[in-house]
Amino acid sequence: LADLEPPFHAIVSNPPYIRDDEYAGLMPEVRDFEPREALTAGSDGLDVVRMILAGAPPLLEPDGFTLLEIGCGQGKAVAQMAAAAGFRDAQILQDFAGLDRYALLTR
């Protein structure tokens, strides 16, 4: 992100968010056709999200936002990390199954 010309109104990402220990149990149509690095992100699945949250706030204009796809069960942790990174608001949005799936984070 550092090579881009800020400020931005939005940063949107579908980062890897699968825990390393979940990889073997993924559906074959996912696991066998995507590089592992595109799917997994450490022991809690949040390594890439941490990097994005650490780098995004200074690149966003006031009231700018970051929208991330996240794994179900990661909403609370992402909201806490966003607050610690300086975001003033964190909304965790659910998918059609009612599972945490997106984080809308406002600077």
C-alpha cells in the first residue's frame, strides 16, 4: 500500500482468512484450484488482515473506509484490531447464512 498515492476514500480487499489448520479440510473445488497463499493466513487466519489494518488508516482520507471479507467467527477479533489500529467505527456484516463475512471499518 505504501507505493500508492494517498489519501483514498476506500480500500477494499478479499484477503486470505482461512486458518492454516483448516486448509486440509477445505472443499476440493476450493483447495485444489487456488494457491494456498490465496487462502490461508496463519494460525488464526488473520495475518494478512493485521497487515492491512496496520497500513490502511494513514492512507485513508477522514471518513474513508476499509471493506474486508473475513471468515465466520473472526468478526469480534477484527473489530478489536480495527479499534486498536485507529478506526473509529467497525461494522461486522453477515452473509445470507447469517455468518460474519464482511468488516466495514471507518477511519
